[in-house]
Amino acid sequence: MKEKELRRSQAVLPIGTVMKLTNLSARQIRYYEEQELVIPARNEGNRRMYSLNDIDKLLEIKDFLADGINMAGIKRIYEEQAEKQAEKQAELSKPLTDEDVRRILRDEFINVSRLTKSNGYSFRTNRNL
């Protein structure tokens, strides 16, 4: 994870600060937590601590509600985003097949040949090797 993302995900803000930044009441924020839309970290004293990413999500929820989307719709949006993210992760983690490697190499060769033709350069092969 990049440094910027690590900083944004650190839970350092208490609910009072989040209330000021989002213009939401504590009750609203807790309700979104009950709905499992935002899950704040807890400190040693069991107080909710929020990250900048949590604040972004709360503001996004607020915008969805202002656009007329109900809680069920918002949950569905986040479920779809999570599914897409999981599919993307699965796609990245699956091993390449021989066919995939051949396709990638073929595409690279085609791209290289386009570059050489457009630049006026050509590769010479030494067939005596």
C-alpha cells in the first residue's frame, strides 16, 4: 500500500471532529455504522476513531441520500463495488495460461512493429546465427 493510502486509512479522528467535517449528527454516523456502511476503528477506551477514508465515505453516503437514493440502494452500490473489487483481485491473482502469454507476446510484437514502421526504423535479423 502506498504511503498516501496508509495515511488516509489511519483511524485518528474522534466522532466529534467527524461531525464537524461532515455536518452529520452523531446519531446519523452511528446509524451508518449499524448499517455496516462505515466501520470505525476503536481505541483503547473503546471510542470510535475514523480515518480520512471513512470521512470520504460518509460524505459520499450523504450525497447519495441527497440524490434520493435510499439506504438499500446505497448498500447495493457498495456491494457492487466490493464485488467488482473482488473480481479484479481474483483476476490479478490468477496465474497466466500459455494462451495468455502467447496473446500478450503477440500484442507486444504487433505494437513494436507499429512503432518501428511509424519511426522509419526497422529491425534487421541476422539469419546466419
